[in-house]
Amino acid sequence: MGDGVASMDLAVRAKTVSKTIAHLADHGVNVEPNKEDEDVAARLAMAYAEDPEKTSRKVTTARASKLTPPSLLLVNNILQEFGHSIAESATQIRHLVTNKLIEETENPDPRVRIRALELLGKISDVGLFSEKTEITITHQTTDDIKESLRAKLAKLVNPAPEEDVVDAVIVDGDEIDVDTEFGIDDDDAETEAEQDAENNAENDPEPQAPMPESIDKDLAAAMEAALEDDLVQENDPKWGQ
């Protein structure tokens, strides 16, 4: 790679260089790293882990050409291991959790067994308790939508005629005698009417005698004078006349 090569990711550069080093090793180049090579590879790997973009810009083609083949080979090995460690760790943890849950299905406590089976059923590979939602989408053309709108507007503009409405149906039937239906005879009805009349008479107040049509003029004049003077008394001789 010449100086004109654009900046590339350190992991890609190390992988590319390692292929050349492997070809050189077949022709007798020593690729056994020493302590200094290990230190250089460790520093580059740590710097790349902290800031991959910045480290990749610093390791240009000119600077990479000054590194020894064993150090570049170590950088490639470390970065390849670093790139796959997370995925491998996640897979191992997944297997560990699954195996532990399988062991707990034999627990003597029924609550633990049920919980373990529930968690095992929720694993994506099993998908026993996963909730699924189905959505149906109906595709319509523009012409279909226009026809549907025209039909709805036509119903609003021209509603159904009145003759289409079903009117109430009158049902003819025989007349019903209420007294007969309730078992009331004529004698019983008369007895009840008389009893109601007696009860009403007892509850009504006694009739009062009608007032006389004519009143003595003197008595009327005396009462009028008494009312005007507010001197109405029981022993007034005029009051008793």
C-alpha cells in the first residue's frame, strides 16, 4: 500500500497486512513476537478499543510500515478476538441460562418449576408464550375508492323512499272483560261501591247551615262601625243585637 491509500479502519488494515505476513512466513520470515512486539500490539489494541476512529487515522500507511510483522500480526489477532468475544460471550450466557432453567424444571417446589417452564417457553427459539398480532391490509385502487364514495354520497342525497319503511301492524282481537278476568261478580262490585260510599261519608265533614240571605241593616252598620274603629268587644250592647 502506498501513501495515496486513504485512511482505513485499523482492524481492516491489520487483517489485510496479516495476509501478506502469512505469505512472507511461508518464505522464511520470522513472525515470532518478542516482548517489545507484544507491548506495541497491546497499546494499539487498547487505543483502538477506546477510540477506533482516532486510532485508525493515526496509524497511516507510513507508520504501519515501520511496525514489525510480528507486532502487526498480534494486532490483527487481538482485534479479531475482541470483535468476536461479545457474540461468543452472549451465546455462552444464553446456553448457561437455558441449561439452568432446564435443571430448575425438576425443582421440588411447584412454583419454581412453573416459573422455569414459563421462562423456557418465552425463549425466542421456542416462542410458546409469545403474543402474535395479525394485521389485515386491504389494498384498493383509486377507482374503487371513488366508487365507494359515490355510493355513500348517493345514499345521503337520495335516501330510501318512505314506502320501504315497514309500518306498525294492527292486530285484531276479542274484547276482554276485566271483571271476568279478575273473577269479580256484579254483587261483589255493588257491595264494594256501597262500602266506598260509607267510607267517604264518614270522612267528609258535617254540612254547615247556609247563611241567611238578608242581614239586619242595623247589625251590619254596627259591625262596619266596629271594624272601622277597632273597638269590637264581646260586651258591646250593639254587638249582641
